[in-house]
Amino acid sequence: MTTRKVAVDYGLCEANAVCMGINPEVFQVDDEDNLHILKPEITPETERDVLEAIRRCPRQALSIVEEDD
């Protein structure tokens, strides 16, 4: 079975929190401006928000990866 997860390229990420504004249950920027993925596994409930965050990321630092279980 393949699991889809959201991934971050930390070399590109500027922690501008656009993604956190879209879904703070999945994305969180801490006080030191570090992005954390709280729920990396993409579910039917989070898929739309994750796709929107990927689309709106100013640095294109977000992507979807597939991992085999």
C-alpha cells in the first residue's frame, strides 16, 4: 500500500506561514520561524488544504511524496 505525505524542502522554505493559514492542524510555524508538519499523511479530510498550500507556497517548498508501507 502506498501512503501519500506532504513534504517540505527546508532549503527553500521561508516559514512565511501561508500554509499554516490554510490549515493550522497540518502546518505549524514555531516562534523560531521553523515549519513543522503536524500531520504529514494526506487524508481525504486534508487533501484539499494540502493541495492549496502547495499551490500557494511562495517558494514552492511543499510537495507530495509517496511512500510504500
